[in-house]
Amino acid sequence: MSSLGGLLTNPESFFRYAMQKAKGAPRFAGWGFPAAVGGLWLIYPALTDSFKVQLGLLPDPEVAAKQAEIAAAMNAPVSLSSSAKKAIASAHHPAQHDINPTLATAVQTGDFSSYHASWDKHFVETLKVRDDDDDDDDDDDEEEEEEEEEEEE
């Protein structure tokens, strides 16, 4: 049987062997950094570009191309027709013809009293309470009272 055969099958002997070898590790600690640099010097060129992209070491060329297209589209000059330019130039001015002149005068003066009647009518129509809702609550209350009376007896 070989000397390493017991190391692979017996965890205790493997642990003893590893601890024995670890005692000599500090004298080789100074060579750790140069060994890592040398290893990377040999391994990095052997990696494919797709693997480097997957690891995040290189930017994805497809994503970079899409971002360049988007940036070019965003920086492209905008050409407008003359009617669009006129509309933009007059956009900050108030409209000349109001659809509802009563509302326009109310907004200018701050007096909305002419709308109070229509608002009140709208609120009354939308806030009507149906009688059916109250009946359900009354039925529930009566059932609870009957249960309490039965419990008392």
C-alpha cells in the first residue's frame, strides 16, 4: 500500500499530515504573492473573452453597443415643423378662447358662488345612503341581542 493511500481513506491521518506540512508554511509565505502573480500571468491569457465577460472582468460588447445606440438616439438633433415651433412658442400663453367663460371669470375673481348649487346637487346625489344598508346592520344587531338573551337564561 502506498504512503498516500491512508491519507485519502482515513480523515485522522489526513489531518495529521496536513498539520505537519502546515508547520513549514511560514517559511514559504514570502513566495505567496510572487507565485500568485506568476500564476495569473500564465492563466489569464488562456481564458476566453466570453468567460472574462461572465466573470465581469470585461464589459459585455453587446450591452456596450446597445448603450451606444441609445446614446446616439438621445443626442440626435430634433427637427420640428413650423407649426410645432409656433405651438411650443405660444404654449406658456393662456388660451384666447375659453370653453367655459363662467369658469374663467370665477377663477379670475375667486368667486365660485355660481357653482354652489350644482355642487350641492352633485353631493346629495352621490352621497345618498341606501336603506338596504341600514337593514342589514339592524338584523345583525337583533341577532346579537337574541344571543345575549339566550346566554343570560
